[in-house]
Amino acid sequence: MVVKLGRLQLIQRRERWVLTAQSWLILLCLAVVLLWGLLPRIYPFFAVVQPITADALVIEGWVTDDNLEDAAQEFRSRPYQYLLTTGAKLSRGHYLSQYKTYAELSAATLVKLGIEADRVIAIPSPKVKRDRTYASAVTLQEWLDQNPGKIQRINLMSPGVHARRSWTLFQKALGTRAPIGIIAIPDRDYSGKRWWASSEGAKKVIFEAIGYIYATVFNLVE
């Protein structure tokens, strides 16, 4: 049925198919089953562990002291020649500390943990308001160019679900300069196998998922 006013068509009756309540319930159940099957796979995807045979280990300097202990243990477990730390200016306390950047602070901590000082190299990056991980990766790439032949292959260590994004950004910055593997440091605050059961786990995983998609889909960095 069509209602007209002169040549103007005002109302038209149309028939259309719609889902019933039972159909919506079935779709909801399928979505829940699919999501439940995907949940355990999300954490391993972001907390990726794919090391290579490397002569240098790189640790992001902003990590915790526990993470640095993990880095020291990893360094001792493989035939690495150097342990490199990255990071920009300290966000707090640099006026009081003799170490002005996360790279320098982490390097000093690693030496305190027993790593030989001549094998630890701090590579501070410039202070930036955004793109911090990428800025650290670019600074590392510049350092490698200034020290040709010193390091050929790299393993990067990064905390938990941040590993996938860091790995992507370091690969982008280094290009073909040096092959790079990745080692995610396990989270101590929650179980990666049941990350959704913890508010801390859910917050970190969701945040990293959004950040990773934003960085890759829009070809942007952190």
C-alpha cells in the first residue's frame, strides 16, 4: 500500500524478514561458544615467545625490577654477548637520581644483579610524548648503524601482552638491519591461561588488543 500526496510518495508498506527471538538466542549462544573458545588463545598471541639464536638481548628499560631479574636469567641461559637496555627520560625522580633515563637505570640494575658491566649497554632514547616504544626502537637502529658488525641478531624481551606490539614496532624500525626474536616475560599479577578472570588481566589484554589493532590497521605506532 502506498499513500501519496499529489506526486509525492509519503508512505509505503513493505514486507521484510526479521529474526525471531529463538534465532537471536541461537546466535547469542554461538557467539558465546566462539568467544569462549577464543579467550584462551588471546593471551598467547600477544604474549608471544619466538626467540632466535642471537648475540644480543634487548630489554625495554621501563620494566619492573622483577622483569630485569628475568632478563638477567635469560642472558645467562644463552650465549649472548651483550645485554642492551632502551628507554627515555625517567618520568619521575630524575632530578634526584644519578640515572636520568630508564635505559641507564635498568643497565645499572642489571650490573647490580651480577651481569658484567662491559656486556651491558644502555641506549637512551629522546623524550617523546607518544610513540615511546617506536622511538626506542629507532634509537637502537641508529646505534646499530653507528656500531656496524658489533651485533648481528637480537632477541627482544617485553612484559606479557605488550610483547606482540613491541616486537612489531622494533621489526618496523630495524627493518632488515638485524633479525629479531621476541620473548614475552610472564605476568606475575594474573594467570595468562585465565586472564579474563582477573580485572588486571582483562584490563591489560584489552588495552594491548586495542593498541595493537590501532598500530597495525592504521599503520601507526604507540
